[in-house]
Amino acid sequence: MMESKKCPECGGGGLYRSENVSASGGDGPNFLPGLGDFFSYPKFHIVLCKDCGLTRFFAAREALSKLSDSKKWTRL
């Protein structure tokens, strides 16, 4: 049986996940700089809590695989 997911903010169970969406586009901000390809923007998915509205963004695995080599990100 799959474990149910709970919101870290309110503890509610009304979590929804989007399909992968572009992390940048047109004149908008580039949320994942340096993690895309020359012809495509990096992607992420969004998790939204229906109960309290908490919204979290998660980078797609393809973008994460480029993170260590990117000069636009600094490890903390």
C-alpha cells in the first residue's frame, strides 16, 4: 500500500502535482539558470496543497543532473 503524502505546512492530505512545466519562458524570469539546453528551458513540477495553498517547486531530474557542473549555482 502506498504511503499517503501530507503537507509539511498544515498536515493536510490534499496535495496535487503538476506535469513538468518550463522553468522559464519568453520575458519571464529564469528560475533554473544554466540547467537547460541551448534550445530548451529546464523543467520542474509543482506540488500544491489544496488545504492551505502551500506551493513548492521541484526541479526535474534532467536539470538536477547538470547542477554540479553549472557555474550559475554555488553549493552552500
